[in-house]
Amino acid sequence: MPVTYLLMAAILALAAIILVLSQSRAAGREQRLIEQRLGNASLPRSGPRRVSEVLDRVGGSGMGRRLKLRDEEVRLLLQQAGWGGNTPRSLYLMSVVTCPLLFMGAVLIFLAWPGHADASPLLPLAFAGGVGFLLPKRVLAYFAEKRRSRLAGEVILFIQLIRILFDSGLTVEQSLRVVCKEGRLIVPVLASELDGVLAHADSGLDLGEELEQLGKRLAVDELTDSCNVLRQMVRQGGSARSSLQTLKQLFEDRRLTALQEKVSKLSAKMSLVMILLLFPALLIILAGPGFLAITKALGSMG
């Protein structure tokens, strides 16, 4: 009986989600009719655009706004992963709601098989719901960390490009624009981030403040140090060739230290593998003849 009740609850929750999506679609249809009556005739909406509008409505709903405001870490992870639009945020919110339901539905289906009907479903359902609720955030953190690693690897190339452009007589803003336009194949991730910084600078915001916000938002140590040097050049001027050279040497030393640490950890892991796999074979080869001799001697005495 409890399994039946829980299955009915899952079906009702799925029906509620379908109802919300259908209402959003009906609201969008009414909005397009109003625009046509006012004279703003709109073209028929394609499938991906409809899905994007539905996701935007879900993210702009009261529940979506409360979830986004309560979890500042999720908003920061979305920005670090490069998913700063409304559609990725709405997709994340929908995954937070649907993943627990899917996991709980899978548990209910498993418990409905013969032989599991007598088992208590409360603990498996609670575990499945918790895993489904935490899984989207862990996946988001994985993609954010992967993108931050790519940014850290691009900073050294970025510094080299900036130094060359400074030597040719360009300013900080002009150098950043050249990097975004000509160096996109060399530093693609960093160029996409600099596009937003330059767009804000074109709208009247201070370039130094935008560089500072970029370093804080992405939380990459190498990029933060580079942005601090560039911000100082924007505000105070002067040559930064020596500062950029020092930064480049510092980043290379950090990378060398990280590689040495990785190699040392790998050596320790390989030593453990050798102990587990080679030591038993070595023990058999060395102690095997003596053990067999002792066994034969004891057998002859008996």
C-alpha cells in the first residue's frame, strides 16, 4: 500500500509539472496574439525558441527567483561555468526539481518488482531524493572547475600577448580589444570573458572596476593577479613590462610546483600499486621453496 501511495504522488507531481508547462505555453500564445492585434506581428516561434521562453518563465517565476537568491554559490558557479544567461539558470532550477522526482520514480519502479514489495520504501526514497537534489550542483561545480582550469592555463599566453601589444604602443583597452578580436583561437575562454568586460566599458562603466569584478567572479588566482596589474595600469598608467614579466615567471613557477607535486603523488600511488601487486609474487618466489621444504620434512616425520 505505501508503494502505491508514493507512486500516485509521483504521478501527481509529474502532472503538475506538465500543467505548469502547458499554462506557460498558453500564456505565450496569448502574448503573441496581443502583439499581433497591436500591430507588432511576430513570426511563428520555432521549437528551441519556445523551449527557451518556457525556461525563462520558469526562472522568472516567484519560486525560481527565491531559489536563485537563496543560493549565491549556484549563481557564482553558473558564471564560472560560462552559463550566465536566463536559460541555463532555468535549466538548473528545473533539474533541481526533476532529478529528485526521477530518482524517486526509479526507486519506486525497482521496489514494485516482485520480491521487493515488502521492503520499506522510506529510506531508499529519502536517499534517492537527496542524491537527486545534490547531483545538479555537483555537476555544475565540475564544469565550473574544468573551465577555471582552462582559464588558468590560458593566462600565461594572455600575458605574452599583452606584453607584445604593449611594446607596440597600444593602451590597455586597445590591447584587450585586439586579444578579443585576433587572439580568440589562442585564448578562447578568456576572450569570451573579456567580451563582456569590454561591452560594459562601452556602456560607460569603468574598465578597471570591470577587470576587478572579473577576477573576483571567476576566482582564478592567475587571472586575479593579471587583472590587478591591468587595473593599476588603467588608473595610474606607466609601463608594466617588468610587472608582467614577474607575473609570468611566478605563474610558471606555480605550474612547475604543481607538476612536481602531481608527480610525487603519482609516485606514491605507483609505489602502493607495486607493493600490492609485486610483493605477494615476490614472497611466493622467495619463501615458496623453503615452505615446501618444511612441508615435506614435516610430512616425512609423520
